[in-house]
Amino acid sequence: MLGSYNGDVDKMWDCFKNTLLRHIPEHIPAVSNFCDWKKRSWKCPLDPKIRILIPVRNKSRLWNRYIETRNPEIHKEYCDVPRSRAVE
């Protein structure tokens, strides 16, 4: 294929490049946009039980953070969260 160019590198490169560009559409699939065919992510609706547990978990996390740091501001924040909201 490249032997007929008698060592002329530019002509060999042009021949190789044209051959490559001619065969690319035949052998390499076109790239599709991933966003066009991917499925939307499914988000689980919050179960009523989980909605009840979230405030309890938050209040518990505040208590743990207070115990770890002994920061009075965190303790005040823990005390400001009503118990009834966490128990609901």
C-alpha cells in the first residue's frame, strides 16, 4: 500500500490518513448522547415510618455531637429541638 511512494513520507502519510478516514465510519460506531437514552433515576417515596424517624435521628445526632465536643451551643441546639417533634 505505501510501497509505491518511494520513501516520500508526506505522500505516505496522506495515503494512510485518507484510508483511515475513509474506513472510520464503516468500522467505528457513532457516539450517541448518553443523556438521550439513560433512564431517569428512581427516587423512593418517603415511607411514613421513615418520615417519623428522620427527626429522631437528627436529635440523636445532635446529642452525639454534644457528647463528643461538649460544646454548649450544640447542647442548646439539642435542647431547642422539641421532644414531641422527635417522638411524633
